[in-house]
Amino acid sequence: MSTRKQRSGELWVLMQARRLGVGRNPLRRRSDRIETVLLWCVLVAALVVIPASAAVGTGISHSLEASAAQRRAALVQVPAHTLQGTESAVSDTPGSPLSLTQVSYVDPQGVERQGLASVVIGTPAGTSMTIWLDHAGNIVTAPRSRSDSQAFGGTAGVLIAFASWLLLWGLFCLARIPLNRERARDWDADWLTVAPRWLRGQK
């Protein structure tokens, strides 16, 4: 059984090598050579996509982090505590673990204030937390963290790579359509030449 598997593996490798144009094949037609060139171009382009996508993802991450850093510089963090529990609260958006609740805090001018802030559902009243305030002392959404910027950039890079590979494969498949038609015409012409001799040999 292991010998058969080994031979099957060798045959598969040989078939893929011939598909890539490795080795001599007297039956290879012009359309086959064109397809081989296109396949190599697609493979090279697919490899180039990897560092290009990584560079784009890194650029997106840096851009997001720069924007978040500017926002963090314009805001201020202050301690707060919840006035209401969220044990029976409903999330702000479907699937989100957060819910708005009333909190108490002291703004940078020393004025005690109250406002709504997002906390994890199930947070009891009196829980200490940190909130972000704008220049007017109002509660605002926390700026994006560095890890979130990196995660978003990495995800964007991976998605760009996969989308590029799908596009390359789609273009290759489209390019094969006229080549397959040309091969079919060649096979029909060869069959018209060979068939009469075969038929005469069978009589």
C-alpha cells in the first residue's frame, strides 16, 4: 500500500512539473506553451502579492495609529464609577457585550458630573472605571488602541492578499478559455486526419 501511495505521489509531482513546463514533451502545442507562461506569471505575481499586501497592511496600521494618537492627545482620561448596574441591561447593538449606563465623574475643572458611558453587560453599580472626555468635559468614545490598529491593518493585509490571489486565478481561468478552444480545434483537426487510418486498420 505504501509503495502505491509513493508511486501516486511521484506521478502527481511529475504531472505538476509537466504542467509547469518542466521537461520536454513532444505533444506540447503552442497553446500549452502559452498556458505555461501564463501560469508562471500568475505564480510569480502571487508571490509578489505577499510582501505588497504586508506593506499595505502595515501602512494602514500606521495610519490608524497616527489618527488614534492625535485623538488621544486631544482627549483626557478621568476615573469614574457606575451609578447603575447592567445585570439586566440590553446591549447597544446586536451581538455587542456593551451597554450604556449612568456614571459619575469629576471633569478636569473639578466639577462633579454625570453622563452615559459604555460598560460590559453585568457590571454592578459602584464599579470603578476609566472614561475619556473631550475639551468640554463630555464623555466620548475611547480612542482606538494600538493593538486594535495593528489587528485592523493585519486583517486588511490578509484580505488584500486573498482577494488578489482570487483575482489572479480568475484572470488565469479566463485566459484559458480561448486556449482550450484552440486545443479543441487542433484535436478535431488531428482526429480528422487520424480517424480514417484507424478505421481502415480495423477493417
